[in-house]
Amino acid sequence: MPQRKTKLFSFFVPYLLLIAVVITLFSLTRTDQLVKQQAIFDAKAQGMLTAIHKQTENILHASQTMVSIFSLFDSISFDQFQEYTVSIYDYIPGTHALSWIPEVNNSERNVYEQRMSIQQEKDYHFTQRDSSGDLITATTRDRYYPVYYIAPLASNKAALGFDIGSHPGRRSAINHALELGRSVATEPITLVQETEKQFAFLLLTPIVTHDERNLGLISAVYRAKELLGSALNDNLDSVSIKILDVTDSSTPMQFFENNLGESNIHWQGELQFAERTWLIQLSPTLESVLMTEGQEVWLVIVAGFIISTLMGLFLLSLINRKVIVENLVTEKTRALSISLAETQKAQQKIVENETKVRIILETVVDGIITIDVSGTIKTFNPAAVKMFGYTADEVLDKNVTQLMPEFDKNSAANVEPFLNIANSEQRVIGREVTGKRKDGTEFPVDLAISEMVLNDQRMFTGVVRDITDRKNAKISLTNALKQADDKAIELQHYVDELSKSNQELDQYAYVASHDLKSPLQAIGQISSWIQADCADLLPEASQKHLQLLQQRIKRMENLLADLLAYSRIGRQEYQWENVNLDQLTQHVFELNCLDNGFSLVCETGNVVCRLPRIPLELVLRNLVNNAIKHHDKSTGVIHLKYKVTDTYHIISICDDGPGIPVAYQGKALEMFQTLKSRDEIEGSGMGLALVKKTISFYAGDIKIISEGRGTCISTYWPKNERTTKSIEKLPLNA
């Protein structure tokens, strides 16, 4: 009994140890799989963040486009606004509305309300929401920011006249946008057009004309779900998304949540957009995690339990596992060493970047000037030295009016002009002022001013750029554009003349080919009468000459017929029908093949295409006739092939004839061109020219493929029906 207990002990102890090892490996494999899934989702989440960032850039660009339109024109009507905005809110998915928000003083309120009442043909008043959320007439205030123009109008009529400045949060965003002179997004809002809570925001962009007139703001309304759906495509249903507005970190606001079940994999990142900070929290749904989960975990535990039944392999497996663990420790140690080395490199990179930043500030082409609240210059970079002609020692601790005299109009002893700019809507890059060099010369500059606090002291940084060359270039560009317009008018005149000449030439070919047929037929009839009347009188040579004459007349008739058909292409628009390619090609083949020496093989699968039947039959007849007529043998096989793409039906006629040399393939598509003498092969040389013109009329193409023996001619027929008028404007080889 003790011996049996010893054997059982010797068996179960290693067996239980193996079970423990299997469970441990299962846990490690599971953990490793989770780490891999986290890494994969981190990369995917970063891509989603990039997509959202790109979409926000698009909507900023759309708002800037509307600002540019208002800046370029003296005035824009309500209808013009509707027309300009159509392409913008169609191009940017998620755009709920685009509107113009003028800044209206209380003294101007009646004028604005009466003007829009006349235009809308109904009463128009400035409105706001009361404490219950109902729309009421706006109360009297010093200044209003009403929705004056809005598009699309049909779904946003309720918003007309709504004073967005009546809401404290939106009024704060308006003031912020006017102060910064650039786009500012509001906190999450409830749309005045909607009856329920919507995840949306306003993007407010100030409008300042070139002469510094404030025209109000462009307001763009975007729904979060539609904006994210456009940016993320199909990912919106497979990822749990939660977005918080954390611009004010003390009071984060929920901006969007799709309420999908989260997994144990999470990622979060911040997105800076229009002066707001969005915290984006992402997690794949449980369903998507299960779909991507590998089978390695379950294979480990199954294999472990199978191996545990084999006691002889247990010890070997244990030894192998020990080696694996040791290797894993070694690998982790090596990875840790590499990570430490990379950390040291990163620290070195930070030091190098700080040095680069300092060098950039010293070598930047724009002048950078720092002053305090009294207007005293504290820093003066090398670019400013070069621009103004003063050394740094000559201007440091001096007043800034020494460099920009116009700030000396009201207050020469302090920085009040700087404060006026930094705290108003004029604080934008591109404000033009006049600079004064050391030698007394004045020059135009762009000035951008920003405020900062350094060691509890308010400081102002001005970035100055000499725009003398830019202003001169603008004048030159205006002159060049005028010359280009003149050249365009002259070129259009030449194009009209050429089009008229082509039409006259086409008409001439049609009339000539049609009118020459009658006298040619008469000549043929007379020659046949002479041959019949003088059959016994004429010598054999003369009879051969008459036969040759009739042969040439027949050739001329065929040539005129082909020329007439060529000139008719484009004169008539044929109806598009459902055509069975096999049946139509078989019919054409039977008309052209008068003996049993040739056979037709259709490789289309009995396909039915929607094409103009008569032009298609003309093309197939010429291609099949050419394949038989130009074959160097009395027997052969002709193949009909078909392939379809997103834009074309590709129909090919291939033969096993002598082929067309590459050097002559382009020539074969020209009029009156044959590769052999017409005495050897009777023909007008118009076959492929007819095919090319027919295909070109329908905006298609033709390609010849012949390398050695055999020729395959492919015709490309557009899948979409087009009118003749629109087709005539397309190139021949579209």
C-alpha cells in the first residue's frame, strides 16, 4: 500500500503541476492576445481620430469659403446665399445648416426686420427662447446676432430671426470668435429647429472685409452623429464612442455617445478644434472583439490537457516550458534594454528640438518683437534687425512707436494701441500697418499680435512681415489675369471658327458622296450595255477592259456608300435597346460568310447589353467582314468576346488571320487605308474608320491588339446613355 501511494503521489503531483502550467500558459496567452488586440485597436483608434480631425478641417474650410464670398462682394442677396451654399452643405456631410449672422445694433433692428419681412413676404422678427424653452420676440438689447440668411431654407425656417446671442454660452462663443478673428465652436447645443435634444454645435467664423468692415459671422450647424458617421464610415456601429467637451476641465459636457456595449479594451485621445477641446473615448464592442479573437487561447488549453494524459511526455514538456520561460525572460529583458535606450534617445531628441526651436526663432524670416504693457521693446530678433535697420541695442528698452508710428496717433507713451488690437476682432494675421526703418523710409507690413503672461507680467508678441513684394505681385497678377481673359476670348473665337469649318466639311462629304452615286451608276449601266451590244465585235482585250471598268465602278460605289455612311454618323441618334450579343453577331456573321470555310465562336455567355442596336450592328458587320476578307486562308475561326467594367462594355472580335504589324495599326484606323492592294482584296479602306467614328460618337474607344499571327479588335461602349449634343464635346478617344 505505501508503494502504491508513492506511485500515485509521483503521478498526481507532476500531473497537477502540469495542469497548473497549462492554466498559467492559458492565462499568459490570453493576456498576450488582449495586449495585441489593444495594440491593434490603438492603431485603429488613432486612424479614427485622424479621420475626425480631417473632417473638422473640411468644415473649417467650408466656413472660410463662405467668409471669402462675403469678403469679395459688396452685398449678397438671400437667393445668392442659397445658391452659394448648396455645394457646401452637400459636400460636407453632417452640415445641418449654414447661415449669415449680422451684428445688428438696437437702432438698426427695425430696418433689418422690415427688409427680411419684404423678402420673405411674411412677418420677420428677432426671436429668442424664454425660460420655458418657447420662442418669443427678442427683448430689447444693445446688440443682436440674428439668423438672417440660412440654408437649406425648407428644413430651417424656424431658425430665421433667432438671436443666437440671446444664449449666454453662444454669446460667449461669438465674443471669443470676434476677439480672436477666427473660427470658434460652441459648446453642445439644442437646435432651435428641433423638438428634442440633439448632439450638435455651432461653428462661428467672423467676416471681416479687406477694408476692415465687420459683416458679422458665418454660422455652420453640424450634428455630431452625421459628422462622425461621414468621417468614420462603417466604424460607427462597431465601436463604442463617447465624446466629452473638456474645454473647461472643471465642468466637462457630454457631446456624443452611441450607447453601444463596451469591451475591456479602451482608448482615449484629445482633439483640438476651433478653440475647444474634445476628449474622445473609444472601445470596440463585445461583438467586434469576439469576431477578431483568435483561436490560440483555446488551442493552448486543449493541447495542454491532451499532453497531460501522457506522463512520459510530461517531464519533457515541463523542461521545454522552462526553456520557453527562460527565453521569454531573456527576450523581455532585451526588450526592456531596448526601451531604455529608446527613452534615452527620446530625451536627447527633446534637447535637440529645444535647440532647433531656439535656432528657428533666431533665423525665422518674420520679425518678432516682444513688448511690455508700457510699449517698451524687450526682444528684437535678427529678422526684425534686418527689416527695420536698427540693431537690437538701438531699440531695446525703447517705445514701439519708433518702429510703427501709426500707434503714436493717440498714445505714444504706452501700449494702448496694442491692447485695442489684441482685444478686438482686428486681432488677425494680415492686418496691414506701416513700418518705419532707421533711414526714415516707410513700408507696408502684416502685423499679428498675441498676449501672454510671463512671470506674472503681461507681455505682447508682434509678428511683423514685410509685404512690399506681395503688394507689387498682386498688381502684376491683376494685369496678368486681364491679359489671360483677353487671350481666352480670342481663343474661343478661333474654336468657334474651327467648329463651323468642321461642320461645313462634314456636310460637303455627305453631299458629295450622295450626289456622285447617280452619275456613277449611269456610267456602270452604260458600260454594261456596251459590253452586251458589242460582245461579238470587241476583241478579248477590250472585253477585259470593260470588265475592269465595271469592277472599278463597283469599287467606287462601295467607296461612296462607305463615305456616305461615314458622313451620316452623328446625324441621327439611335434608340438604346437590350441586345443579345450572340444572336446579333451570329446574324452579322451569316450575312458576311457566304461559304462554310469560317466558323464563329461566341464566348459571351449569351449576355444581353443595353446599347444602340443599329450602330452596334454596323461596327460588328465591318469587324467580321474585315476578319473574313483579310484572312490569308480559306478557312478560319472568328471569336466574339465580352467583358464589362464599371464604365464600359468591352466587345472584341478576334481572328486567326495573318495579323496587323504594330507599325501599321494606327494607319489601319484612317480613311481609305488598306494594308494590301485593292486588286488583291476588294475594299474601300473605310471599314475601321467607320468603326472608329461610330465608337467615338458614343464617347467610346477602339484598340487593336496584334502580336504576330491573329488580330483582336476591342471596342469600348459606355454603359451610360448620353445625348448626342453632350457626346460631341468629348474627345475621340475618351
